[in-house]
Amino acid sequence: MLEKLRDSISKAGIHVILQRASPPSAIDAQQVQVPRAKVYVIDAHAPRPATEALVTAIQTRHPQSHILFVAEKFDRASAFGLLHMGAKGLMRYPETRDQLPRALRAVATGGFWVPRTLLSSFVDSILSAGRKRRGSNWSTRLSHRETQVLELLLDNQSNKEIAVKLHISERTVKFHVSNVLTKFGVHRRADLILLWYQKSLT
């Protein structure tokens, strides 16, 4: 599997470092050796303690990096657990041959690569739980109006609802929404909500 992944990625002009976790069952993040990389592709079938130790080591030593998990399949419970850990991407093995290079580029720039149904379900769970904590630096790169739009986006308000609350046109809302998504390097509202949730945990 590692060799197939390396061949697929290398052909796309992406530099690859292959490394098995050593020791593979380590549960102490201090024991895990982690080379520097923009994106880490991790097999999701490792024991949970080892996966958590590896993710902790990566996030501690290389906080600007991103993580993409690959697996034979993702059920709701396993996917949610990985997203809670900070995963930016979830990809099934059969998809890696054709889609992994694109996914890596998306994740490397801070975007997400998560199946739409899993992403929507996870975002719904965030919203239904009523989590309202905001990352402290969320609005630093936004204008005042964009910050207002962001707050309403995070409350899952539609463009029409935002327009009514801010007394502006829907067309203007669409313009601000587009700017907000671009500034955070994501393409969908669900990605933005997931990004906010993950940032709020750090």
C-alpha cells in the first residue's frame, strides 16, 4: 500500500517521505519520530492509542502541518473521531490512485477533503450541540462586515437570513461569503464550520 501511494504521489511531482511509525504501538507521543512535512498521510487502521500519539506528536512539533487519513472505509464513528482529532482529509484506499494528489494539494493549503455526506453529518452534529466558542484570531484578517457575516455563517444562517439581519442584499451577502471562504482557504460553508470547530479545540 505504501509503495502504491508513493508511486501515485511522486508522479504528480510531490516529494514523498515514507515512514512506518516506530514503535508502531507507541502510546507516548514523545517516542514517536516525526519528519517535517506539509501534509501527513496516515493509515487509519492503526490502533487508536498509536494514532492519537502520532497525531499529538505531529500537532505538537509541526503545528502548521495538516493530516489526511486513508482507510478501506470510514463509518460515522471512526470518521467523527478522526475529525475531532484534527483531520483535514479522509480518503478511501480505492480513491487514492486518482484523487490523492488533488487531495494533498487541497489539504496542504488548509482546505478539507472529506466525503460530503460525512462532512455534512459531522457539521450537523457540531451545530446541534450548540458549540459557540470562537477561535481568538478568527476575525483578525476580516473586515467588520465580513466578521458579521462569519458569525452568522457559523450559526448556519442562509444568505437570505444574513441579508435580513444585516439589512443588505443577498447579492452583497454572497460577495462577503465568498471573501470569507477565500480568506480561510476553504470552498464550502461546511468546511468553514469544521475549521472553526477544530480551531476552537486548540
